Amino acid sequence: MKTEDKIRNQLASHPVIIYMKGVPSNPQCGFSAKAIGILNETKIQYAYVNVLEAPFIREKLPSISHWPTYPQLFVNGELVGGCDIVEEMYNNGSLLPLLNSAVPKEAEAGSEHLSVDEVEKLVKQGIADAEVIVDGEGCDLVITVVSAQFNDLALVKKQQLVMATLKDVLASGKLHAVSVKAYTPDEWQQKQANQASGLLQISL
């Protein structure tokens, strides 16, 4: 699929989508961070594309949108603008009605965020002995899981095991931008010991 076709497909598939530098949990520029902060305040479900990891989209999108910089917010396939315009519309009260008009009512109702207890319950249903620590709020969470089931597993396999317990809510949009950290009991104990001693543990 050509890059332009991919972009147009993304715009057609997602009523609200932002092209940004970084991801919502870790924006890589101040303008993207401000725009994401505003979107999160509205509680409206949105999709995002990290243009730093999609160089062809980063290069092609400005010729489609006629907007040279990032972030770029689109609603119903139409460019709203960058950070300054998003901020201005939020401040004057015109942003939320626009976003609400783009999101179907059933999708809006289904985008309610899970509670921390619900996230913990889902993980423990799949990983019975898991100790679950959830940081963050809404749909932007850091989930730390400690389990003996992770023994002898590669890092990616540990994370896949956790993500498998959350696949349904991730697909529904109730969770997104989730960061997972998975440790064996020994690894977790060592991490806690390093923190207590003031040593910095580098995550690989």
C-alpha cells in the first residue's frame, strides 16, 4: 500500500486521530505533549500515529494536509490544526463539541476507562500468582506485574503474557498507550534492593 493510501485509510478509519512525535504516554516534543494533554482532558477516544517511527508518513502527510509541522489533529478526515489551534479551540469551548460530533454514541459509551481494580482482576485471571501494580490513570497506564510464571522467559515473552490478559479491553479502546513491565520475583526483589541502595537499575 502506498504511503498516501495508508494515510487516507487511517483518516477514514478513525474519527479522531492525531499525528504526533512520540506516543501519548511519552511525547517527544512539547507541542505534541500539550496537544495530547488537551485531548486527554476531553475524555474522548482518539487514535494516534507516532511519526518518529513512521518516517514515510512523516514526510508525506504535510503534502496531503498542507500543514508543515507536527502534531496534526484530524476529525472526520479533516485537518483541525496543530497545537496552537487545538489549544485555542479548547480554551474557547469549540473543541469538545467537534470531538463529540465525530465519535459515535455507542463507541463513546464503550470508551469508559477501566478502574485499577478491574485491570488487576483481568491480569490475575490470566496469571494467577501475579502481583500487579498499576500507575497512571484513565487509559494511559503503566502496569507492573511480578510472577513466577515469568521464570526463564525472555523479556518480550513476559510482556506478551501480560498483554494477552488485556487483549479484549485493548481491542475495545478502554485501554491504550499501555506500558507493561514484567518481573520474576527474584528480579523484582533485586530491583527493590537496588532502589533502596540508591543504585540505578538500567532496564533493557
